[in-house]
Amino acid sequence: MDFLNRFKSIQTVVEFSAGETIFYEGDPGDAMYIVLEGEIDVQAHGRSVFKAAKGEILGEMALIDSGPRSACAIALTDCKLAKVDKERFLTVVRRDPEVSLQVMEILVHRLRSMDAKT
């Protein structure tokens, strides 16, 4: 799915330098991110669980259940990210329900990958 097109009205772009932490495990989650440039390592309990690159999303779970972050995200390279807050996310999902199906597909894929590693 092309999240960049689905969220093309995003005006908030944030930048992180290589090695910088984007969010910490346990932090309150107020946004998800779409990678515009760079690569991010997402870690849970000190282990790498996936790497996000251009066009991929991270931090989406916080928008679904409003719970604390379940992972930490660290920029592996200099990164540009589109920040999507809950209000904007819900607006897009209501307008285009396929977005929610694609997010569920991503979540299931990541869960299956994590299960395969244990």
C-alpha cells in the first residue's frame, strides 16, 4: 500500500539523525510515522523486531489502542518521517476503509515474523 499517497495531506515532517531515538518503549503514543527517507530499527525488549524503510509505517499500534509504545524506534541513518496524529489517521480510515485493512495486514505480518523468531 502506498501510505504516502493515502496521507498526502500530511504537513508535519520530522527529521532524525542516525542514532537518534524516535520514540521509546513505554512512551505514550500520539502518532504513527511514514518513512520518507532513511531506515529505522524498531526494537522490543532490547531486540530488533523489524526495520522500516521508505514508504513503511511504524508506531501505528498507539493510534489503534491508545496504549503506550510497545517498542523503541531508532534511526539507523538520517531520516525524514511524516508524522500522522490520531485525528488525521482516523479521518483517512473513515474516508478509505482499505487503509485499516492494510494496517491490520502489516500488524499480522509483523506478529507472525516475531513468532517465527521465538
